[in-house]
Amino acid sequence: MNIDEFFSAQLEAWPAAAAAYRNLEQVLVRTIDVDGAEVRLQCNPARAVSTDAKVDSASIAARRCFLCSDARPAEQMSLAVLDGKYELLVNPYPIFNPHFVIAERKHLPQQIADRLADMVSLAERMPGFSLFYNGAKCGASAPDHQHFQAVHSDELPVWKNIYDADAVVPGNPIRIAAPCAQTLLKDMEDALGMLPGDPEPDVNIFVRADGGCYQAVIYPRRAHRPSCYFAEGDERVAVSPGAIDMAGVIVTPREEDFAKLDAGMVKKIYQEVSMPPQRTVDVGIMTVPSVEVSFHGEFFGIDPAEDKKVRYDASAISSELRIAPMFDNSEFSIGGVTIGVGFHWQREEEQRFRGELLLKPAAEGTIAVVNRIGVEDYLASVISSEMNAGSHIEFLSAHAIISRSWLMAQIEPRMPWPGEMTESDDVTIKWYDHDDHTLFDVCADDHCQRYQGVGRISGTKAHRAVGMTRGLVLTDGDGSLVDARFSKCCGGATEEFSTCWQDVSLSYLQAFTDDIPARSLPDLRCEGEAVKWIYGRPDAFCARASDEIKATVLNGYDREIPDLYRWEVTYDADELASIILEKSGIDYGELLELKPLHRGPSGRIDRLLIRGTKRSRVIGKELEIRRTLSRTHLYSSAFVAKPEYEGDSHVPARWILKGAGWGHGVGLCQIGAAVMATEGYDHKAILNHYFPGTKLTEL
């Protein structure tokens, strides 16, 4: 028996159900425009049973489950589907004709986490229909019994609104399209993993599979019912949004509510029950004379019938060009993206992105290629680009919080910190920090935070880490956002902020040993103590990183350094002099001395005297030193420079640089944090260790 035959047989055998479907011909319907999107209002008195359903645990326990076979009316028929795991039922309180319920045969609670595959498989078996799911606290009148529902897709305005470039789709849904069930399922799992909730987020979900096109719409929810539902007197509107309402059909049991609802009231209802849209961030990918972009999936303004590889030249971009996706998993790819600019791992690669593509006119015949993306989606890529997406979940969760904190601290307006850079004949003191980008908020490389698109995200851990910590940031004692810094490996001791950037003391960015409890740190500003520290191998979290931990934490190119904790670089004297000339533009002649004049409390040099046969000069701070002494970047400025001589010459023939750590050492030590996670510390303990005195705050 097919579905149509089953439906007809059921109405013939069940007069009450037949009457309910005849009554649908009498319901009142009108359409309104809400921010360009179509929303239908339906006055359906029979739906009062669902609108006012009590779904608290006591009420559920006090009634018999109306989806279990022994509690159904004698006239209600069932049709076994999905190898008998589910039963197809005709809904006796319909919104549309037809309206089905697909209930799991066993009495198990409403929970989508392990049943997404079932939902997609059922949609494949019901072409022309949309399967939908009401979360246990988002419209399900039987939250104690797993079930889906199905109606004709044409009844739901959401499918039309998605394709309207000028419409703001109500409810801020996540929109997914895929060429096959497997891809749809993976992208749905990733999307749900990005949402908060235990054991699952509060959501309404729609899935349809027609003609080889698989689509899903996920509505994250923050409330079951809007404030107007609980109002009294004339202010009350009896609307309790479930999936159908979220998809653009607001069902009102009372005619007075149907009459008074307008676009403003409907918009407020959606705002109160929906998760707010993600704040977006503009990420600068590259600035080039031209760029070739390949589009995968559907984008507004890109004809799917044409070749989706498009070349854009700066000469043709006179004003900002914005290309937006129809679906949240639509992607575009760009080749020749340079990563690790100026570092030893610098290379070009093709990267894939989601979100919007912005092309902006830039200086001297170039265009800025910018990706506008939701902050949480950006973070999933950042923690996968900065570190391996297969890392320990507690480490990734800690990193998600500090990356979110850093980002929000950068893009929120703030007073400039004091600090003057110095440039004279004998001194260069400068630092490199987040610049006030004029065409985007942050760049995609190590200068800000590594962001290498969706290609870096593998598995579900990165999505889970972002979802578990969604909206959480670190704040200081005054409630201000923490400028959460991090580096690869502190080398056993963290550094204070002022050693690397402006002369500002931040209480949460101080120097201490990388261990719990922190040991007394030697005075590494003293040259003798610094030498002993760097030539030694004191115990620390980051000192205990095994090759196995490194393999699960570091991306492939980051593992090209054999030892992050202690390292050694040897230069021929002529080679180092050539590098310094190339990087600084200054000819020192033959190098006679590399003398630390000042070190920070972790032993990192922030004032270095370079003395040659032609001239001498003091340089700083730490990154300027690292940039000057390497064709890429020296791993750290916590080093000892040892000259080697040949014969009776007073000019060194070689320079051996023995160093500690990788990076500036301020804030979180990524390797140390990864070791902490494997040793059983959770993300809160990790953050308390590296950012003492801060607290977790929800934005």
C-alpha cells in the first residue's frame, strides 16, 4: 500500500479524522510580508490541543502516550516504514491535507542525535514531502515518544523564502543543501554540533529529498513560547511555535489572534523564540590584482547553469561586490592563498570557504578578497587551523574561548593603549600587533589568527568545542573582554604582555612557570640565569609533549620543527650578516656581537644590540628581533647567541643560537594546554592556569 492509498483508507475508516480534514477547508488563511519573507497566518481552532499542550514532566507522566499502539483509537491505522522501525500515522489534528506522523515503534524519548539518518532516509521514501522534527522543548506535544511529521513541501513558505535574495528568512535558520544523503547528513551533524545543548540542542528541523536534491533547514531555538503567549487580557496571543510555525505558517487557534497579528508582532514572536543570528566578522583572505573563484553550491547572482569558476579583475571592481550563499553549506574555493607569511612554513594552497564573498577595491590596482562569516563558524576554522582538529576536546574548547575572546576584543571599539615606537639612527623599537584594518576586521594569517577556511575542519570535535562554549568569553575583574593571547610553546615559562607589545601591564598576562602548582621562576632577566634556563630542560607541561600528543595537536607543517621546547640554529657568519642586511636594510659589516640588553621575565630578549665592523644598533621588541635574525622568523627571542671563532680571528666564523619555545610566550601555551588536557584537566582549569584572575562570561 502506498502513502496515498493509506491516507484514503484511513479517512474512510476513521470518521473523526475525515471530519478534521474536511474542516481544513474552513480555516482562515492570510499572508503577510515580514522583512521581505512570506509568512502565512492560519486560524485553526482544532490546533488548540497542541498549542496549549502541557509538556512538563509531571503532565507527561500523568497521561497515556497517544503515539503508542495500545493507546491509539481503534480506528487509527498504521503503515510500517523503514523496515518496521517506524509507523506512519495520519495526524487527527491536521494543519495541512495530508498531515502524517511517523512514530518510532518503541516508546523512546524525543531525541534527534541518533536519528538524523532515519530522518533523511524517511525523506527519501516520501518525495514531495518535507519531514520535520519538533525538539522536546520546541513544540513536541509528545516529547516522551520519538516521532517525526510530514506535510507537502509546497505548503511551507520557507522553501520559497530561501531562494529570495531580498528576504530575511524568519527564525534565523541554518540552511543546508547537498547532492546526496551522506553529505546532507554530515553537514547536518556538523551544524547541530555547533549549537549548545546537552544531550542535544533545542531545534526544529525540516528535511526534503526531491529529484536528487537533498535539503534541510534547522531552526535553533532559545524559547518554546513567546512572551505574548503568557500575557493577559487583550495582550495575549495564543501562539506556541513548533516547526510548522518556524517554517512560515503561524497557527492560531483563536480568531481574535488571527485578526490582530501583524508583521511587527510576528517578527517579535520569531525573535523571542529563535536563537539570534551569529554576529559576523569580515576576514581578509588576500589582496591581489585578480582572483579566480570556484563556486560549489548555490549563490545569489551565480547562474548554476554556467561554469562556476569566475575570474575577477581589479580593473572591473569599482565598488564592493557582495556574493551571498543561498545555503549555509554552500562553498567557494580560491587557489594561491599564501599562509604563514614570512614564517618558515610559508606556502600557497587552495582553500575552501563558507559565508559571503566580498570583493573590495584596494590600493594600486588590487582587490581585497574578504570572507564575511558568522563568528562561531569562523572559530571552528580557527581552532582547526591554529591546531589539529583532532585534538583533545577540552583543549579545543579552551582554544575556542580564547579565540572568541581575542576576536571580540579586537573588533569591539576600545581606547588605544599608550606606547610609542622608536626609530632613530641607533635604535629601532617596534612591535607587531593587530592593525586597524580598513577593509576588513581581521586577516586570515598568523598576524591575527590563522583562518584557513572549512578545509581544515575534520571530524566533529571542532564543531562540538565551539558549540559547547558558544558565546563564552574571558573577562577580567572589571568585566572587560580579555585580550587573550596564545603561542605555540612557551618554553617552560610564559611571558608578560609588555615584553612583546605596548608598555602596559595586564593582570592576566603575566610570567610564571608552565606547571601546576607554578614553581618559583628564576630571574631570567639576569643573563646568567637565562643561559642556565635555556641550556637546561626544566619540567613543564609543554616539556612533556610526546610525539603522539604533537601528532594529534599540530597540523602537518607545524611538525616540521623537531623540538618546540628547545631548539638550535647554526649560521655561518656571512650567511647571518646577509640575512640581517636583507631583513633590515642595514649593512652592519662583519658581525662582532649579538648582545642581549634586556630580557623579559621568561628570558625573551626585547632589546638586542647588534654590533658589526661598520655600525651598531639596538633593535626590539621580540618579534622585530625574530624577524631580523631569520629569513622567516626565529622560533623565539628566548635564545643565547654563541659565537664560534677560527684560528686567531677576532671575528666570529659561525653563530649558534640556542633557544627555548616557539612564539612570543604570552598567554596560553598551545602545547602546554594540549598536555594539560591529556593529563585530565578540563578547559576551565586550562584557562585558569594561563589567564589567572579571569572568569567565563556569556556574551
